[in-house]
Amino acid sequence: MAKKERINVIYSTNPNFQYEYDEEVEQETLAPDKQNLRVSLDSKQRKGKTVTLISGFIGTERDLNSLAKELKNKLGVGGSTYDGEILVQGDQKAKTIEILKKLGYTKTK
């Protein structure tokens, strides 16, 4: 573990000292009907290329990646996940909302 993740101690001369580490607890994934996803178009800092941005997902990184993979497969485009958001290449807003509703995500904007 990196030194930055250690908490409460800067240096210890005790050879049996056990460092405490700051562990992040990953939030449980909410059911699709309880998620409040926002679908928007974005082209900032992307050299003029438009991407569809899905944000507001609450859950584990694994479930986020799974949803992103399913969206990319159904849309037939590339994309990625970054910082809790799903990026899908191109202007796919209407199709994305339609697919999310079929998957049970009722609260999409």
C-alpha cells in the first residue's frame, strides 16, 4: 500500500507496529427502478467530438462496467467508464434512454 493511504502515523520505531489503512467502502448497487440516471450530450475537451454521457449511477464499479458493456453492445459503438460515469461515442441520447427504459431504469432524464 502507498504511504498516502496510511492513517494516524507518520513514522514508528516499533518493529511490530501495524499500520492502519483508510479503506473505502464501495456502495451497494441500487435496483434499476431506484436509480436516477441522467443522459446528456457532451463535447467539451473532446476535440469537437460528441459523446453521450450517462451519470448518476449508484453502485459498484463492476456493475457500472457491466451496464456500460451492455449499452455499448446494444448501440454498436465504443465507449468507456470514467469516474462513475459512462461515456458512449456519438450522439446516442434517444437510443440510450430507450435501452435504459427496457432494462428497467425508469428514472432517466
